[in-house]
Amino acid sequence: MNKLYSLVWVCCCIPVLISGAALPEDVEKCHYGDSTCMIRSINALIKRYPKGISDIGLPPLDTYYFPNSSILESPHSGPIWIDFRVRDNMFKGFNNATITQVEGFLREPNQKQIVLSARLPRILQEATYDMEGRFLLFAFNTTGRLSSDFQNIRITLTIKTLVEYRNGKRYLKIYSLKPTLDLDRWIIWLDGLYKENMDVSIFMNKLINDNWLEIWNELQPGLIQLFTKAFTVLLNKVFENVAYDDMFLSDFDIRLGQ
């Protein structure tokens, strides 16, 4: 009898496993390559599902955890060097993104690279930082909480994918993702920057923010790597769960004039 139950369970579950996950019914499907429709559909999805869609692997967008990352590494030699790492990376505000550009997503997905552009009024980051370095005769090794405020951000993701076939369906897998990141202002606060003297810590944070653009230019390559890892993981989870052709209107729908 137990074997019979097991057989029935397998028979019931196999069709679900084969078919993969599906987009919610209230998500508008578009024709391949219809950028206007896709911009409208993705923006509606973001606003409707700030907590993500677990069935398709989309994580919460209002609070999204980035991977641990090394933002800046320097050779441990000379009078000036610094290592800066972040962990427990929590980002808030991606649910307020507005998609402004979509390219690609053609019937043959590798015919053209995918480009996604978005604008966000603000992203807030909370993390733990580890900083080690030397500035002339002053050596430091400190850990503390980090608060970061990215204001009026423009993000563009340029994506290249591979097509994988599973159970007769096409699935995408990202093999290259290159983000560009522009913003109007960056405000950062490092708690415990100089634990022995709070006044010095406040002064150093003010100095950093008064010269934020120079600091941003130094840290931007490491931050770009962080965003690359995060968005690759996020999008690959969705692409792994939802078949490519299930994201769009079928040929049958097109013949019916939908």
C-alpha cells in the first residue's frame, strides 16, 4: 500500500515538475520584442508584487539581500592602502524602480542582447563593514555598521544569455551581465570608524561625505561587481523557474490577433 501511495504521489507531481513555474495570471504577457508592452508589464509587476513571487523565484524587492563582497582591495604595502568589505548587505527600495527601457527578448533570444534600464528615486543600504588599512603612520582595523543612501539612481543591465532545453522547453541562463550605475548623490555613514574618539569619527564621516564623488569613483568598480552578482542571481532564479516561451504570447495567440 505504501508503494501505491508513493506511485500516486510521483504521478501527480511529475506534470508539475515538468511544466515548471508559471507567471501569475494578472501579469500581462507580451509579444516577443514588444518593448512598449514589456515596459508596461514589468512596471505593473514590480508595483503589484513588492514582496516578490516565491513560486517563480522572484525575491522580495522592498528588502533584498546582496551577497557579501570586497569593495576595495589594495596591496598591503606602502604608506597608504585600504581594504573595504561589506557583509549582511540589505538593500531597500527596488520596489520603487521604474523600468524605462527594454531591448531584446526576441523570439530567438540570442539574436540580440537583453538591455534593461531603470530609474529609482532612492536605495537604502544597511550592512556590516570591515575596514583595514594604513594612512602614513596611522594603521586601522575596524568593524561596524554601515548606512548608505543612493539617490536618484539610473541602472542599466546589459545581459547575454544561453538557451537551455528542459522537458521540451527553452530556459535562459545568464552568462554575462554588465551593469552601469549613475546617481545624483551618495550619502554614507560608518559607525565606529574611530572607536576611541567619537568626535574624530564624526569628522571623518563628514569628510567622506563632503568628498563623496571622489570616494564614489574609487569604490564604484567594487560596487559594480556587487550589483553584478546580485542581479545575476536574482534574474537567473526567475529564468531557471519560468520557461522563456511561457513569458510571452504564443504563436497561437498571435494568429488570433491578440
